Amino acid sequence: MPRKPSPLSPSPAALQLDNQVCFALYSASLAMTKLYKPLLDAIGLTYPQYLVMLVLWEGDGITVSALGERLYLDSGTLTPLLKRLETSGLIARLRDAEDERRVRISLTPAGRLLRDAAERIPHCVLQSSQCTLPELAALTGQLKTLRARLNAP
């Protein structure tokens, strides 16, 4: 006689890969990274470096700790990224004059110039996604809401 599933045990559908939100996010992230790679190779950045540059293009002179908070990265991950960007001549790291414990990141002239080359990337992503701008904006909003809920205490 077949065993009856317990009312507390998950249904088989709950364990199917294609029903997992984590897998949908993971596989979409892989596809997005694959899309970005040639676009970023053309301007000499990795994806994490591009994220750092996006933040700096929004507001130059941010502290390392504020950058880490913005990107959800710890200093162990961020420091090597910043060193590579500094070695590439795109950023400079300077101790804060008011509080030497803080390090500020500033764009170099080359870092500012790179912004012009990066401006085509969002359009390429929009085209490749085959989504409308409102669709992508709505999806971005939903993902931000999900992230906030998952990070809530």
C-alpha cells in the first residue's frame, strides 16, 4: 500500500528544480554575467569592478566602508578589487583628512573617461534581454524588494 505523504512534508512540486526561486535567480545571474562579459572585456573591467565603477560614477569620493555597504561586499572581497582598479589607474585610495581610519576612493581622470565607454552597456543589456524598459524596471524593483526582505533582521 502506498505511503501517504505527511501534511508537513513538502510536496514533490516544492522540490522540483524549476520551481525554486533560488535556481531562477542563480541561472538568470549566470546568463546576465555571460551577457556582460564581452561588453566589460571591451572596456577592460570585470563584473565586480564594473559595479565599483558604477557606484563611483554616481558619487566620487565615497569611503571604502560605504562602498562595501552599497555593494553588499565585505572588506576582504573589496580590498583586492580596489587594488586592481588602482593598479589599472582608474581609482585612487586616500586616507580621509578628517578621520585617518577611513579610506576614500576617488576616480582618476582615466576612471572618469571610462564612463563614456560604459554608457553603451545598459542599452546593449536592454536589447539582449528582449524586455521593455518598464519590464526591466519592474523586475529590478521586485528583486530589490526581495533582497530587502531577505536582509531584514
